[in-house]
Amino acid sequence: MRLALAFTAAATLAGCSMLPFGGSAPVSADAPAIQAALAAPSRPQADRDRDAARKAAETLAFARIRPGQAVGDMIIGGGYFTRLLSEAVGPEGRVIAWQPAEFIRFQASYGENLTKVDEERENVSAIRSPIGAPEFGTGQLDLVFTAQNYHDLHLRPFAQDTAAKVNAAVFQALKPGGLYVVIDHHGAPGSGLAVADSLHRIDPAIVKQEVTAAGFVLDGESDMLANTTDPLTANVFDGAIRGKTSQFMLRFRKPAELNPSSSRARGGRLPEPEPRPYVRHLNVKGLATMRRALRIGLFIGTLLGAAACATTDCPPAGLVSGQATVVYD
């Protein structure tokens, strides 16, 4: 039993993982599911006309969207991405569309847009909870997505801890390894939070600090929506820049949890595993047998890993470096 498990552990360490950490593999913008979502006849022509400017296919790929996923669309606005996400996850997936109650009270069309997308699409469910309490549930979502609205969490009428509450709710809603994608209008570096209210922009450094403080790790970022001609000092609704603002794209990941009490879930270090009782009682012969099994397993595992890595993405070098090989009874 020990010989077999030692071989398996060694082969796993030396070989290649089929999916990156967290189980979220890269997705191509040319993936059939993404292209089918863009071409879906149920999408309004007005949405199709915006696809190029919003780099819709590339954005879905950045979010690593796949059929069958459960997705939260955070502050949906007019519902452009809600409809696109609905098509991308397909009939086996679902989208929870959140429009904060305060937005709906401020402008009736926000509520009308939410009701319409909810009624028209079988896989979309609408929620209208307050700005500081999105009702996404617990541990059910693969992705939470928000575009051009994270800065709204810092608008003057809302409590100062609104962003912290929302990020905590998103963390709770995601499955281990789940993704949180934030797209927003660039604020100038060091501009602080005042521009969120005055210009409807935010410095991406602030977003990184706030989201990682909730326990997330930064998983990727992109400048595909950047516009170097945007001075970053104009209100995004200014006619001279509206629709052409420079935007940043950030992808965060909820760390995969080994168990519900793991400190990794809180962004801390994973505690060292306690030694199994039998380890203290292994005799010299048993240790020699295990060492031989590990050497054989590492050699064969390396060969298998090299073959697998020819066709799949491998985990980065060092992903398992420094970690002890644990052999269980």
C-alpha cells in the first residue's frame, strides 16, 4: 500500500497538472462557446454594435467563462454583460444579476433593466439587495464579474466600508478557486478615492489593495482596454471621452481550501501538516523501501509528466518546490 501511494505521490509531483491551481485553465477568445455567445440571435443589435469596443470575446476569455458555470454579475447597469454571460454559460449554467436597491431608487431604468433580463432569460435570476449586502449566497459561484462599476462602491452617499463588505460577500459566494473579475475606468496613480465620486474612476492600485485584503490573490491583469490618449482627469461621462476611457482589467482568485478551517482561506500561510503517528515507528527496512519507491516514482513520473506537458499547461516551476512529500497509510 505504501509502495503504491509513494509512487503515485512522486509521479504527481514530477508530472504535469491538467489544470492550473484552482482548476481555472485559460480560455481562448476563439473558443466555440464564446463565439456562439457573441453570435446568439437573442442578443439585441445594440449589444452587438458594442462588442468590438468592449472587446467582448477577449473579456469573456479573460474571465475564463465556460458553459455550465454559475456566475454573479455585480451591478449590471443596462445588462449588456448579463445577456452575454447568460449566453456564454448556456442552459446548464446560471447568472445571478445584482442591481443594488439604491441604484433602482435613484433611477427607475435600473430596475426596469433588471426585471427585463430576468423575465427574458431562463438562466438569469435577479436580486435587488442593498449596496453593502449582495445576496449571492455561499460557496456556489464560479465567477463574480463587474464592469465599470467597482468605483461606485465608493460613491459619497454610501458607507465607507461598503467596498469591504461587498468584497467579503463575493469571497463568501465563490467556490474555492473561484474568480473575481473587476473592470473599471482608470484613475490616475495616487489619485485617491475622491475621484470615484467626482470622475467615476478609480486607481487600480486601490482595487488590488481592497480585494486582496478580503483574502483574494491577484491571478491576472490586462491592459487590452487601456487608452493612452485618455488623460485620466475627465469625468467618464464627459462627451469628449465617454465610450473611449482607458480601463483596467483585474482577475482575482479565491484560494483553494484544503479544509473549511484552513488559514489559506483567510489569505494566511498553510500550517505545517502534523506527522502521522506511524511515521515515528517506521523501521529502517521500511524507510529504505519507501525511498526506493520514491526514486522509482520520481523517475517514471518525470517521463509521464514530460509526455503530458507536451499537450497541456503545466503548473509553474516551484509550485511544489520546498513542500515535503507526504506518504499516507
